[in-house]
Amino acid sequence: MNSRRAFVVWGVAVLAYVLAVVQRSSLGVSGVDAQDRFAVSAAVLSTLAVVQIAVYAGLQIPVGIALDRIGPRRLVLLGALLLVLGQAVVAVSPTIGPAVVGRVLVGAGDAMTFISVIRLLPMWFSGRILPQISQWTGNLGQVGQIASAFPFALLLHSAGWTVAFGVAAAASAVGLVLAFVFVRNGPVPVRTDTIPLPHTWSAAFHTFGHALRRPGTQLGFWSHYVTQSSGTVFSLLWGVPMLRGLGYSSTEAAGFLTVIVAVGFVAGPLLGVLCARYPLRRSNLVLGVVVLLGVVWTFVLVWPGHPPTWLLVLLVVAMGIGGPGSLIGFDFARSFNPMGSLGSANGVVNVGGFLAAFVMMFLIGVLLDAVARVTGDTVFAWSNFRVALTVQYVVVGFGVGMLLHARRRTRAQMHAQDGIRVAPLWVALVARLRKRTVQ
């Protein structure tokens, strides 16, 4: 554990995740080009992204069950293969139909990658380094977003659609070969606590049921739901068209996406340290991220006229914190599940943010078309986005309510089983302040 070989395995697995993010994000920077190539409305364009994310979210639980049954290595390899095939289909698609099929394959391959990499970590690492390695995994993976924002976008606008998506497919083929050579499951048997590793598919489904019923798993799901979704919607589809509607060039829009990733490199390790130091306050960190996102989005949407650049930078900074914040959900899954059901638990958690994201993506596309018909403006006008983006308040607000409910149940279980009582944050802060005053 924590050996040099562990870091080699992790590094190559993270590369596979980086390439998966490149394929996932490629539609986000090519949204305007896709509308021109396929001559479709905003609602149909949103369907192209929604189908991909729906497949991703829908496969998380089956993939999680498979992880507990056959291990992460095979799924990393299968995911890379599907990404190659999917992007190759998109590269040669003359119409929207084949492109949808390609994005379905991309969504399926992407679905197998991240939680497989996360599942590898406790096989190779242990101790206080584990939550920090988890944060670095998520942050390094977002380098793929930078790759799609700049090299891929530059290739798209200089060499064309087919060449750009063909090169993206070839990159995943390289990742497939490297993963085949270097990625391996853990070197020693893992500790199983009260639930053994499943040796049959029936046992694997039974294990999934255990994971799904745990309040801690549900807390992880809703944590991911409320923190991941806004940034995902912005990065994967509607961010670049929104910024173009505000008058920014495609290069400037790509720069905003890069800020999201850069902020993650700072916020992720910090959140990892805070989770390791204050494990009973992780939900407060999640809620703090949600409040930050809600406040900044409100200022952006109510600002008279076009919001200034500094405010948009603050928005992408908030979304950059939201990405690492969503990884706290996996920390909940790891804390409240034995190793034998961790793959299933991670699959449940990872559904959260992407479920919220594809609902918001689709509704935003529908509202953009509807408002454009009323106002007579072009579909991607800022006045239309100002209305359509309010969907986030409904979707995320529902998730916050469910998160608070799951937190109450989790804390009640902790008190009943382990005698741990978690006081409200304000009570803990007052007690600490009084203690310092007495000293």
C-alpha cells in the first residue's frame, strides 16, 4: 500500500480518466459548431448532450455492481474501448442520428472510467492520504476539460469536425493501450468488514441493496447532486453558448472553462485536508459550496444588462469549487460502507450530479427555444439564458432538502450504532469560542 507501484497504477488510471473527460467535454466546446453542422434547434442539441449524460447516469449503478464483482481494471479497459468507438462515430456522422449513437457510446465508456479509478484507490492506498488522493484524482481528471477547451477547440476550428473528433478517438486508443499494460487491481486482499466481496452476480446485487439503503450512501448521492450539477451543465453544453451570447469569442469562452479547472487544483487539496481533519463537518462544507453557487448565480442573473467580466470570473471560480466539493460525496460512501460494497456505493453517489445535470440541460434547451419564440431574439441571446438558467434553483433546491433529510438519518444512525452525536454547527462554534475565552 502507498508504494511506488501504487502511484504508477494511479497515474495511468488518472490518464484514462483525463481522456474520458476530453471526450465528455468535447461537445461543450463544439455546441455552436454542432448546431451549424446538424442544423438543429437548441432543444434537439440539448438532447445530444442529455442522452450522453443520461446513459452515464443510468449505467452508474450497473457499473458499480460490476465493480464489486469483477474489479476495476476490466471496466477501465472496456470504458476506453467504448470511448474510442463513440468518438469515431461522432467524427464521421453527417446527421444528428449517428452522432447521438456515438455520444451514447461515449456516455457508456465515460460511465465506466471515473468510479473504476475511484474504486482502485483503496486497493492501493490507505490512511490519511486516501481522501487527498481522491481529490487529486478528480482535479487531475479535469485537465481533460482544458484539453477540450484549447487543443481540441483549436483543432476543431482549424481542421474541421471529422479531424478533431478523429484525433480525440485516437487519444483514447493510446490510453487503452497504456491501461492494458499498467493498470492492475490491488496487490493484496482487501478488508471486507461485515460484507464479503461478492463472488456471484446474485450476491453483487444483494450487496448493492445494502449500499443503497445506507443513509450515508444517500447523503453522498445528494451531496454530489447539489454540488456537481451546475458546473457540469456549464462545462458540457451551455457554458460556451451562454458566453458567446454575452459577446465573448470562442477562445475567451474556453478561457473561462480553464478557470474552472485551475480553481479545482487549489480547492480540491484544501477540501481534502478539511475532510480528513473535520470528518463530522463534511456536510457543512457541501452546503457552503451550494450557498456560494446560489449567491453568485443570483448576482449574474439579476445584474442589469450584461454581467461584467469580473462577476463571470467569480461564477466560474464558484463552479471550480463545486467540482471538488462533489467528491465529498465519495468520501461519505467510503466512510459508511464496507469495502465489499464500495463499488456499488460509488455508483449510487455518482448518479447524483449527473442526474441533476441532464435534467437541467434538457429543461434549459426547451426554455431557450420557448423564450426565443416569445422575444424574437436569437436562441443564444443573453435575455433567453437569463430565464432558462433559473431552472437550477428548482433542481438544486430540491436536492438541498433531500440532503438535509439524509444527513439527519445518517447522524441518527451514527448516534444509535456508535454513540456519536453531532451537534449543529453553530453550537459547536459557540462551544469552541467559549473554550478559547476560558483559556
